[in-house]
Amino acid sequence: MAEPSKHLLLVEDEAPLREAVAEQLADRGFSVQQADSGEAAVARLAEFAFDIIVTDLRLPGIDGSDVVEAAVGRYPDIIAIVVTGYGTVKDAVEAIKRGASDFVNKPFQIDELLHALESAIEQRRLKSENAYLRAQLEDRYRFEGVVGKGRAMSRVFQLLETVAPTNSTILITGETGTGKEVVARAIHHNSPRRMNRFVALNCAAIPETLLEAELFGHVRGAFTGAVGNRQGRLEQAHKGTLLLDEVGNMSVALQTKLLRVLQEREFERIGDSHTTKVDVRIIAATNSDLARLVADGQFREDLFYRLNVIPVELPPLRERKEDIPLLVQHFLDKLRVEGIGAGQARVPLTVAQDAMRRLMAYAWPGNVRQLENAVERAVAISAGRPQLDVADLPIEIQQAQEPVLPSTVALPDEGLDLPSFIAHLERELIQRSLERTGGNKGQAAKLLCLKRTTLVEKLKRIEKQPLI
Ligand SMILES: Nc1ncnc2c1ncn2[C@@H]1O[C@H](COP(=O)(O)OP(=O)(O)OP(=O)(O)O)[C@@H](O)[C@H]1O
Ligand SMILES: [Mg+2]
């Protein structure tokens, strides 16, 4: 398909030259309009959104630089080319500072002008393509604050992208510290409800007797101490999102009431004879195995199914170690921003490779929260050094070891073929490092203390090798 013609405004006070250039540009497919002064050009710009402006620099009245500034001010994406009659680079530089893309010296061959135009158009195209890609990238990572790019988290992001904009109930499961709350917040912020409140209720942190009042609110005199009317979290979350955290800790009696909310979106404040209707999206989170609680009769099966409409499972950190470097960087950045605000000492910019290896070797029973704490502590200990070292890490992490291969290898009676044994070991370790990094060769190479190019070479060789 032919490109739509570009609208070009040509500004030149010498009529014969202007008309000659206009004609040649029109021959090359530009849709050309002419202006014989800076004032006329500014007036035309006000009437029409040109793609390109070509202007003489020296004009009676408003000069070419002013015209460029007016054009760019009005249309930031316009391509402006200036024509300078005096060969003074200084004027052209001034015009470029004010937004021109390029300049040509007078007298010029039409090809010179065309060349300048073509390269400016190409640059503009690349720039907008880049902006498009960046927007796409941002879109891909719009679950702001939730870091992760390995296979495990990418799958979670994909699911979140699909379900966040809906009203579906979501059940987030995962060990402690895997990010259930951050994910719940991210879902809310990526839903049409984002303008309204995100309310969290931790069912494990509130004594059973108070939990019901906390959830549903109460009217005055409903129970001893209920001095006034009080909104519950459900009402607070009206038109927004309610996170029921540690939902597995809810008593069976309360579970029954919650079930009604999920089915009817209505409830009564404690002591109230009126029914209150709410429009709330519910996200539940738990680190216990609800299915097992159901089997044990501690959790209502029907409630489980109502909550588990869309299950989101957050894998433990030890199963997504490839995200550790990214998370560490994220926490360092976070501390830097907070530290700058508080006028505190420098936060290290990087982590020594050896320290990173230990961080990746550790099993992280407390998951991302534990990692965040470890980074915070290490930063405090690093005392303003630009790099975090092994010694800055908590002792149990310093001691973390890659699950090592057997330290002794038995030599069979019949002996072995050493070269092929070593090749086998190498292949094994390379495969494991690739598995661990979700196929990222750069990171896999780092794990093995190899250059990326070396790893790639080895991989090529391995592919050719027969399987032992
Ligand atoms: N993917 C992630 N990206 C960035 N920060 C994260 C991520 N996951 C967790 N965190 C951080 O780790 C900490 C713990 O996360 P969060 O409170 O969401 O965990 P949780 O699963 O709700 O834990 P618990 O079960 O103990 O309540 C928070 O400070 C959170 O910001
Ligand atoms: Mg939590």
C-alpha cells in the first residue's frame, strides 16, 4: 500500500525559488502548501496539522527559527528542516536547538533536501516505533510493584492480565511471603475498580469474636461496647475490592455468612434489621491448603468453590530462583528511593557475584519477604560501600551452598572413560543451570562462572554430541 502523502509547509520569501522547490516536492509525492513569510507560516500552522515544515532561516519579520519553535510547540512530532542562505552553521545550530531536525545550505540541489527529509522521516518512524514498543513493554509489566520475569511468574502475570479487569472472585494461594497481598493490590489497580478502595481484612490477625463486626459492621447497641453505628470492611470496599486474607482461619459460622455475601452481595450489619447491598469484588488469600481443610470438615465446601472461581497460585521463591537477581535489584532501588527521602547513607548499586550466588542457593522458607529483609539488613551492614558482599548477608545465607555433586566419585573396577564422563557432567550441569534460569543463557552462564559466549559454544557442541 502506498504511504499516504505527507503534508508539507514550505516557507520561503523568494517566490521563484519557492515555487520551483514546491513543484519538485509535489513531484515526489508531497502535498505542499506555501507561505511567503514567517507570519503567514504561523497562520497556516494554526489552521492545519502539517507533517513537515521546510523553512528558510532568514525571513523578513518573524525568522525561520521562530517559525520552527512555533511549529514544534504546536505539533511536537512535526519534522522541521531549515534552509540557511549564509552557510553559517551557528544559525542552523540555533534552529536545531529550537526543534529543527536538520538543515540544508542554500543553494541546494533538490536531492539534498530530499535526503534530509527522508532521513528525518525515517528517524521519526523509528522513534514512534520505539515509543510503541516501550508502551507495549510497559503494558506487559503493568503489574507494577510485582517483580518477576521467570517462567513461573510470567504464567501468573498472563493469568492476572486476563482476570484483573473482570469481577470474578479470585483465590490466591501461596506460602507465607510469596506476595499474595501485593498481587491482590495489583489486581485491584488493574481493574475498573481502581478508583475506589482496596480494603484488606486479615482474618488471622483479628480475634474470632471481633471478626464478624469487622467484616459486617454493627449498629448502636448491637453488643456490649457497640456505642455507635459502624461500617464494616465490606461496606468500606463498596465499588472496590475486598481482600480476605488468611481466609482459612474463618470460623464455620462466619463462613456461612460470607457465603451469602458471595451469593447475594448482601448482608446485615450486626444488630441491624435492614439488609445492606454491596458491590464488592472479593479476593481471598491463604497459605493453608483449603482443599485439605474442606476434606477435614473445617472449611465449607460450597464456600471453597465460590472463592476458588479463579485460583492463582504463587510459587515459592525457591521454585523461581531466576527472579532473585531482579527482586534484589528492585529492593535496592526501593531502599535507595526511601533512603534519599530520609537523607540516609548510600545504598549499594550492585551485589558481588559471590553474594548473589549464595542468595540464589538459599532455600528462602520465608520467600520474598525474607529476601526483602535480608537485603535491607545487608544494606545497613554494607555501610555505604557501593557493592553488597557475602559478609553483609545473614549467616545462614552466607552458608548456603549449591546442592553439590557427590564429593567423591566412585571409580568403577573396570575404570571409566574420563573425557566422556566429564563431558556428561558438563552437559548435566549446563542443563540444570538452564532449567533454573528458565532458559536464560546469560544467567545460566553466570551461574556456571562462564562467559555467555562460552556457554553458547558448549551448547552447540553438546547438541552435536551423541547422548551418553
Ligand atoms: N513479586 C514481588 N515483587 C516485589 N515485591 C514482592 C513480590 N512478592 C512479594 N513482595 C514483597 O514481599 C513482602 C511480602 O509480600 P506479601 O505481604 O504480599 O506476602 P504474602 O504472601 O501476603 O505473605 P503472608 O502469607 O505472610 O501474608 C512485601 O513487602 C512485598 O512487597
Ligand atoms: Mg499476606
